[in-house]
Amino acid sequence: MYDLHTHSLLSDGVLLPSEIAARYAASGYRAIAICDHADYSNIEYVVDAILNFSAHWPRDAKIKVFPGIELTHLPLKQFRPLAQYARKKGIKVIIGHGETLIEPVIKGTNIAALEADIDILAHPGLITDEEVRLAKKKGIFLELTARLGHRDTNAYVVERTLTQGANLILNNDSHRPEDIISPEVLKNFALKAGLSENDIVAMYNKVEKFLKSLRA
């Protein structure tokens, strides 16, 4: 099991990256990505810190840790250059902070993020069919989440995505120790959103293929 959307004290989380990895490993996960929030004010520091941590994480550890970033609340024209910067530096998992209904996200953020070099569009809110088709075309994962508030549109995202055939991913979006739920509890959020057991298996297989590409 994986969670490719976690936050450390490098942004608005409360745990060190090593604490996050240890707690996820103890909970039964095999892979995580640490994807702290970033904009122009902190991206250099956060990217360097996460890359330094992941480079020193033991290769034979119980859990694999991928360096990530979440581009958050950006002016629309900033998604592309910041995604390019993170990718060039060596970040493996780039998340765009989508148009969740519980935050004042700039209208047009979903499209701007999808048009940049991202891997996951997080909590995309009331995503449009046009946006789903773009995600499918580019192979970008649309996120289902366990996070309170953001998860309110999970069923809507499932409905739109299943009809269009885009890729889904299930994440915790964890910030605190209590956010790190077991893989079984996390899976229940996908079931509640309307995915079948077969849908979930197919989703996991696509994510596993993505993770293998990161290890290459």
C-alpha cells in the first residue's frame, strides 16, 4: 500500500520526514511520498531538504520514500515554471493543489496545474469533464482523499472519472500522526466514494506501475 500525499514540518505538517516514514511503515504501507506545500517563497528550501532526506533514506528500509512537492495556491502562470524547476532538481512526485471547495483556490487552478508537469491533481473539487479528459490525456492521477473537507467531493470525482476513464489515486493527505490511518481504513474511503473492489484493484495496479517507473 502507498500514500503519495504526506506533509512534514517542512510546511504545515508536524512530523519530521523520518517520523512520517516510521509511522507509515508501522501502519503497513510500503511506499510514501513527502510532498510539502511550496510556492516561490520556499520551493528551493523545501525541494533541497526533501531531496537530501530521501537521498539518505536507507535503500533497504521497510518503506520506500519518494521526494515530492505540492504546488499550492499559486497564481496560474506559476504552475508551469515551478513544476519544471522541481522536476529538473529531481523531485519524483509533483502534486498540484486542486480546486477543493473548502479553501479559496483561484478559479482555473485545476486546468493550470494539469497543463503543467504534475503527476497528481489533489482534491480537485467539482472537476469538469474537460479537466478530466486533460488528466486522462496526460496520464495525471486525480486524487481521492481521506482528508476532512477535501473528501466531500470524492464521489463526484469518481463519477466524473469513471465515465471518462482517467486515472485515480487514493491518498491520506496527512499532516499529523492521527491522520495516518491503516491501509484498510483508507481503502474504505474509495468504497464510500463509489469504487468497486475491481475498480480499486485496477487503481492500485496503475499506481504500482507509476511507482516502478520512479524506481527506474
